[in-house]
Amino acid sequence: MQIDIRGVETELTDDVKKYAAEKAEKFAKYGINIIGVELALEEDHNKTEDKAGFVKALIKIPGKDIAVKGEGKNLYAAIDKMEERASRELRELKNKNLPKSKLARSKEIVRQLFRRG
């Protein structure tokens, strides 16, 4: 999984980049084939205190990309909000693709075996 982190009119510190990368790496635990994650971080000191940090994430998966936003009082809080929302989306996608019963799972396994052969 490729992770691209960039600042939008903002100079990013190594700590912020490392924190964002750690949060993005957690997306792999859902067992979905994620091609890459693009994070755009922006910090606006002119806004109110509760919305100074802003993060946009684009999670690239085969067939459909997931776009998630997060706002917070700083970049760390915005990254946390983005991670929560992205985790919810990925969890829903994973549960949507799971077969409903043991019989359905066994039929899917048999189908996959015959497709490969």
C-alpha cells in the first residue's frame, strides 16, 4: 500500500507526517485490497480554534475510491477524525462483501477453486 502525504499551503513537520502515516497504515487491517492512500493536510490559522486543521483522504481500492474528510482544532485532531470516518467506511465495505452464512462461504470457496483450475 502506497501512502502519499502532502501539505496544502502548509509546511508539515516530520512528526505530523509520521502520525498521519501510522493512522493510514491501520487501514490495512480490514483485509481490503487497498492500492494507495493520498492524504492532503491543511492548517488555517485564521479560522476558529475548533476548525483550524483539515484533512482530506482518498483511499484507492479496485472498483471504487473512498473519499473522507476530517476537521479538528489542529492537524492531529483532524487526522484522528479522518481515521475514524475512514475506518467506518472500510468496515462497512468489508461487511458488505462478506458472505452471509457458512453455506454461502463454502460455496464461494468451491467457486474459487474451480475458477483457478
